[in-house]
Amino acid sequence: MATIRASCSDCGDVELTSADVTVRVCSADSTGSYSFSCPRCSRIVVKSAEPRIVELLVTSGVRLVTWHLPEELAEVHEATRSITTTSSTSTTCSSATTGSTRCGG
């Protein structure tokens, strides 16, 4: 098992094994990060990782998790919201595609 050196913002440099670290990569844009629990203070540490670091960690035996953006991000919604005024009445406003906002009682 590989020894990995990483840094905790509270404890400084720490030594970990490949089993102590997890690499996460976004399937949409290949953004990478790695995380571990600090062996000294037990704080969860998350750091961004360039593709070169992701590759190095994975080839060292670190577990790779690929995550996906939520499907809801692709949904199209008409921007509608309710606004409560000081008179406790509700007004509905919607933004048209032109960028203007229309409100009605």
C-alpha cells in the first residue's frame, strides 16, 4: 500500500495510506478533488486536484469515485415566485425571456 503525504490546515503535513484517501471526479467537466480524514485531528480535509494529481493518486491505489451533476440542473423552469407584501397579500411575479419582470395581484 502506498504512503501518501497530504496537508491538514490545522495539523500540517500528515502521512496516509491509499485506503485513507478518496478521489472524486465530476463526469461533466472532469473537475477533480481528493479527501481524507486527518489522522491527528479527525477533521475531514477536501482539496482540489489537477488531472495529474488525480492520475497519480489513482495509480497509487486510491479509490476513484465519479460523480454526476444532478439531473435537475438540466430542467427548464419559468421563473415564478410569490412575494409577500407588508399588507400580507401575495403577488406573483414572473420573468419573461426578454428579461423584464411582470407582477400581478
